[in-house]
Amino acid sequence: MSYYVNDKGFYGQFGGAYIPEILYATVKNLQEQYLQILETDEFKREYHQLLRDYVGRPSPLYFAQRMSEHYGCRLYLKREDLNHTGAHKINNTIGQILLARKMGKTRIIAETGAGQHGVATATACALMGMKCEVFMGATDVERQHTNVERKKMLGAQVHPVRTGNMTLSDACSAAIRDWCCHPSDTFYIVGSTMGPHPYPDLVARMQSVISEEIRWQLQEKEGRDYPDYLVACIGGGSNAAGTIYHYVDDERVRIVLAEAGGQGWQTDRTAATLHRGSIGILHGAKMLVMQNDDGQIQEAYSISAGLDYPGVGPMHCNMARQGRSRVLSINDDEALRAGYELTRLEGIIPAIESAHAVAALSKLDFKATDIVVLTVSGRGDKDIETYLANPQ
């Protein structure tokens, strides 16, 4: 069994393209062109040059000495927080905007939760001189004010979304509605491994630079190119997909993903979709979705603005259902404690999203020789007010 996408756009029973008729031609065109463009020497050269000279890759694989001693393993941190704009999101937006430009699109739209994808999209658009509009839930606009101002400074127009619980899922819905109205000139830069095929595969490929680097960095540092454990946080699933991409079919590597438990996955204040979800259609794909008995989407909750999505990408749904990945639910208080712990032991303030991954370490049993790679998907600047409001 392979855990990569098949030629129909499915990961097992998950994935596909469930889209309004008005978008059919647009999505079909993307399906037909994306691999052809991504595999050209011209695209690869331009993409990797920008990753190196503009984003600042490769990101370091840092041996965390004090955290290693604390958890009894050899812990490495993949420092995506050191990328330009402060998170892994820029890997994806740089690639997708190059693709959009080669497809002749002139207007870019995006959704965002924590604001990092919105900032990364606005950054890429400023770089390429393209019009940018970002949809963001009004709740997230308030709690991620700094990122909103960064986007405006970069020239993007920010649309606060006031439907539903005014967070990431509602921003996705608003972006898709806009796309339906402007299919010919608009390219929708999806921020995570969700949406209709080919987006889950496209985003995973753009983020796979993370695991590509992990392979040669581990070879350099440990004399082998694979870890015993890979650990990442998961909402829609892009940084997790990038972390595991080159290892999904390598059974030597244990994959551990941390999703947002909120106030407990058994409660109604949670975003633990892989624990709570059932099969449904959301934002163009079949995936596990938090929904009621009538199929109505239930609101997701997390202290983290980037993880409160009521679905999870089809790649991760399939891997979790097949037992390839182990998924842990991390509550708000556990994530906050872990964020402070990393800050005080290693001098690295993680985004609260990333702190969920750090919190997973305390739920695992390691041998002293185990090599563990944990992706710090973003830096905590944007979450300082939340940290300060919840001192540990």
C-alpha cells in the first residue's frame, strides 16, 4: 500500500474533487497542468532559487540538547520558524504563485486562520507584483491583529468574514464563494492539504522540501537519513505533510501528529477532527469532518487560530484510518505549558500551533538512542499576547 495520492485524486477513500459546476473547468485545468509545470526544469530552478535566496532555506535541523536530556532521546527541531515570514507557509505560497503566473492568472485569493498563510500569500504577491485578497474570520482578525496589519502593509486586501464562528472554516467558505464568481482570472492559493484535488497533493509537494532537507541533514548529523520518530502539529495538515512526505511509505519511521484538543476532545470545545470526525464533504474533498447527525458542520475550537478547522486533509485521514500515523489530542493548557517549556529550555518561542507538537513528546516513551525530529512550524511572535494572558 502507498499513502500517496492515486491518479483519481484519492487517498484511499478520501480526497476527490467535489466542486460547484462553475469551477469544474478551472479545477480540471489545474489538474491537467500542475504536474506538467512543477516537473519542468524552469519551474524547479526558479522555485529552488527563491527558496534559497528569498525564503532562507535550508532551514536548520537543530539538536535540542536540553530538551533531549529532558525527554531521554536525541531530539532535533526542524526550524521552519526561521523562514522568511516566520512559518512553513511561505514554501507553499512561493510555489503556487509561480504556478499561477505560468497559468496566466492575474488575481490571487487565499484563506487564512492564524494569518501566517495570509502573510505568506501577501508576501509572494508583493514579490511577483500580483493583486492579492485574503479572507480571514473576524474572530481571527481580532486575535491575530499583527498579522492583519502585516498583510495590509504588503498591499493585500483583507476581508473579515462574519459568518459561522468567524474562523478558518468560514474564511475557506468565503474564498471558495469568491472563486466561483471569478474563475477565469483568479487563482486560489489554498494554504493546507485540503480542498479539491489537486490541492492536497499540490500543497504536500510544495511543503515536501521539509522532509527532503531532513533526509540529508540527518545523514550529515547522524549517519543515516531517517529518524525513529517524526512529530508535527496538524490542523488542515500542511506542515505535517511536508514533514512526513518522503517517509510516508517508510515503515521504519513512526509518525506522530498532534491535533488541537481544545478543552478536551470529548467536549464540544475541540478541533480534534481525527478523534471526533466522521466521513463527509468539506471545501471540495471527502475527509473526516466534525459534523452532527444531519451532516451540518460543527464549529471547531482551539486556542490556536491555525488549528481550529473542522476537517483534516485527505492524506492524513487515510493514514490515520490505516494506522500509519498515531494522532494525539493536545488540550489548550497542555500546548501552552509546552510552549513555555521550549522557550525556557531552548530559547525558542514556538507558535501555539507548534507547541501542540511539543506537548506530544510527554505522551511518548523514548529510548535514549531514538532519533526524534519535531517540526517547529512557526514562531511565537504572533501569539505573545495569548502566552502572556496564560502564564505558566
